Amino acid sequence: MIPMLNEAPGIEAALAPLQPLRADSVEVIVVDGGSTDNSVVLATPLADRVFACKPGRAKQMNHGAHHALAPALLFLHADTHFCPGDEERAVASIEDALNTHDWGRFDIRLAGQSRLLPMVSILMNLRSRCTGIATGDQGIFMRRETFLIVGGFPDQPLMEDIELSKRLKNLAPPAYLSAKVISSGRRWDKLGAWKTIFLMWRLRYRYWRGVSASQLAKEYHNAR
């Protein structure tokens, strides 16, 4: 499941490495949230199905998941991908993990210009292992039945991955895959690494204190 919104510059590069998986009966679903560029045109020949729904990452991923046919679900952001050439191995590692776990996630490596990104990546993976909470750019995967049990992603504009992880963690501990997904560090490059770190920790702290996801989403988008 790949949610998409105005990703024309990178959607072909994101989907092209997944084509061998499609030949092995792995279903690639893209859900567009109302792109105004040619994202849909570019994505259509490279996906098994391309759906359209109202914008919102949670809405889009839920929409795709409810139309998926497979017993296992993987949610990938449009700017997150497997290490080149590791796609088939990654799918096999998901299958192995779901033999003993209900859900899990990959380690992450942020790709960008800031020299702090390797350290940020290490800390993100360490934090996830200590808390049992995963973020969407870590490639969250789960059994289809598990997705249905927890009710999918909560319909909120931010922290939907954090909230889903909490629900999943209450159900069962995650599988932590040391295999890595690579996610774009464009947010860190644009705002600056230290500003982004401070922003994300501040938003997470305020969410923990009970501030609504809608209010935090406004602050997040204003900061961008």
C-alpha cells in the first residue's frame, strides 16, 4: 500500500523496483489523495491497482488495505523504498516475521544531505526498539486479520502511525527487522536537521500530553 499526493517527480522511481515482485504475485496498490500533477498517469502502469480517495494518509492507506487481497499488508510511504536489489529478500523477511508475529517494521536509513541523518536514523531505530512504537516511514507491516482487529489507521491528520502502533503494541509486540528501508531526508534538508528533530519531538510530546492531532497537523504544516 503506497499513499500518494503530488509525487510525480519520484513515483516512477519508487514503483519501478517493485515490478519483479508483481511478477511473483505481490500486489502493489497505490492510493492517490487528489494529486494535481500527473502522479496517477505515471503510477498506473507500474501498479496493480490505483485508487482515488479523499486526501489524508490514514484514509488512503485504509482504503488500499480494504481492497487488498493478500493475507499480509505492507504500508510504504511514496518516498520510502527498499535497499536496491533487496526487494525480494525484504518480502521474504516479512513472511518469515509474520510466522511468529502479528506485525512489525523495518529499520530505517534516512537519505539526504545533512551529516546528522545517519545519527538520526540510529536514534529512530533505537527509540522504536525501546518503545515498541513504529513510524510510517519504517515500513509497517502486519497480517490482514491484525489490521482488521485494531481497526486500521485512525482517521486523523497526523500521528496516525503512532496511534496505530499503540493499538498494535497492546495486541502483541512487534517484529523488528534489521533489514533497512531507505526514506527521504528531504524534510530534514529543507528545515534543517536540528529544527526538524526539535519539531518532531515537540509534536510527539504534545500529542502524548493530549493535544489533538488536528491542531498538531496545523502546526506541522505551518512549520514546513
